[in-house]
Amino acid sequence: MKIMVISPKNKTLFNFRGDFIKAVISKGHEVVAIGPNKDYIDDVLALGVKFIEVPLIKDNTSILGDINYYKELKKVIVSERPNLVFSYTIKPVIYGSLAAYRAGVKKIYPMVTGLGRVYASKSLKAKLLRIITGVLYKQAFKGCNKVIFQNSDDLKQFVELCYLPEEKAVRVDGSGVNMARFNANELPNQPVFLMIARVIKEKGVFEFAEAARRVKKDYPEARFILLGGYDSSIGAIKPEELEPYISDGSIEFPGEAKNVVPYLEKAKVFVLPTYYREGLPRTILEAMAMARPVITTDWPGCRDAVTDGVNGFLVQPKDSESLAKKMEYMIENSSVVEMMSQESFRLCQEKYDVNIVNKDMLEIMEIK
């Protein structure tokens, strides 16, 4: 069987979907990967896929640009004649599913990996985009066999909005995490709080930095590391906006790292104060695999993985004061941190191991 994977960003092909693609290939199937450019092409090709470039600008709201993306996808699908099309994130899901259906593909399985900025913002532009997006989602889902969600909030919302019938919606536990790569190790003695995220406002970067500044006043030995790259999308934070927190020592900013394992090994607590409409953040799962307690927001996706008071804490979005108090609690209560770290690891073993998630994905798509 020939399976096509439509991606919005090449890095996600090997970083988030690599283990799934390998599982598919191990069963004797051929995989064709679609990406927007040639970034990380060696890493993508190392998976054993055939790669085809179809340009995509993620944050582009141009109707003409979207039509061209749809046409190019359809052209490639007609040429390659895949038996099954799997896509993820908004534009690949919508236009990939529409193109696959109209090209005659019988097996179409999109994955909604979070709802993104359009469904989190309250601006007039976002409200208008939600109306348009809703119409497109409804049309796209009509030709799909199943639609895969990564958290219960997104599934419930799409069903309530009548984007698709409930019987067509199915949930998996995120993208899973490779627990052979992300190995549990002992917690360090020093209080080190690590955040891994794109440097955009909705990820809670300013909340992390503000909380770090507060905690540093009473606990100067604590370290706060922000790991991630500057972004060019809507909501991106400029270097000069982050610089005051770096220069006064509130946070450390080593930039983006391809391998985050060494940073997680040195961290005592993982923090993600996001208010972006996540699917189920992989960074949280990676931290849990390495037996790290997590402080995150009471927010779709995040609250699926973190049970308040069990393997970490949930705080309200955009609340740096509450975040700072939980950080201080973690510094003062090392025995609780140790208990939470073990719960994180246990939960990850039971639910989020990539082998468990991939097994569910293969069964949903009937890939044997």
C-alpha cells in the first residue's frame, strides 16, 4: 500500500511523525511525504520516504495562495495515486483531505493537532476566519473515513459545531513519545525550571519570564531556561522584547536546540504556560518520559496530560503570579517534586509511549 503523509513543516515529519512513518514502513508499505520546502531534507529522507515539495505558507490568509496549494496537492495526489492520505495541521488537513477525495482516494485520515490561533483569539479577524474555516472543515471532513484528534476538548468542540458527526471522530493520546530516546534520570538538586517552545506570545513566554523574575528575588539560586527559536509568524516575540529578562538574569536563553534531551536531564521541573490551542504538547510528554513534573495551564491538550497535584500543577492562562507561586512551592517541597516526577513517568509509560499511540493510529487507519 502507498501512504501519503502531508505535512506543514519538514521538521515535524521526523520529529513528531518519524516513529509512525517507521512503523508504517516496517509493515512493508511505501510512504510518500509532502513538505513545504527542502528544510531538514536529509533528516526526512533518512526515514526511508519519497519526498515531494509542495510550497505552503502557514500563516498566509491569501485565498489565491490556498487555492494554489490545493491545486498542487491534487496534482501530486493524482500523479502518485496513494491508497491512503494522512495529513495534520489546519491547511494540510483541509486542502489535503479535499484534494484526496476529489482525486479519488478511498482512505483519508486527517489529524487535528490542536486548533491554533484562530480558535483561541477573540479578535474580529479571528471570528471571521473561524466562520470560513468551519465551512472548509465541514467540506473536508465529508470525504474522510475518520478524523483523529489529540485531546477531548477539540473533539467535543468540533462535534458540537457540527463540523463532523461524533461517530467519525476518534481520539489518540497525542503524538506519543519515544521512551527509548527520552530516558528517565534522577532529578538534579538545583531548582532548574525549563520551558521549551517557539518564542511566541501564546506559548506563555512572557508569563514564564515574569514568573522567573519574581521567583529570582527570593530564590536567587533558581535557574530558568527558555529553549526555543525566534519565530516569524503572527504573535512572534522580537529579540528586543525578550532581552530585558535575559540581561537582568531572570532567564537563560540558549536559543533553539535540535536535541533537547541534555536540557531535560538538567531540569528539575518542566514549565509550559501556554494559551495557544494545543493538540497535546509533545514537549510535555518528553518531560514526562524523563520523569519530570510539569507546570502548565488548565487549557485544552495540557490538562489531558497533567493532573493537578498528581504529576504537576495546572495554572490559569496569562497568570504569571500564580505560576510563580507554583514554582516557589516546587522549590520548597522537594519530596512532592520527587513524587510528581514518578507519577509523570508512570503516566507516560501507561498512555503516551509512542508504541502505544502508533498501535492505535495503525488500527484506526486499518494499516496492517
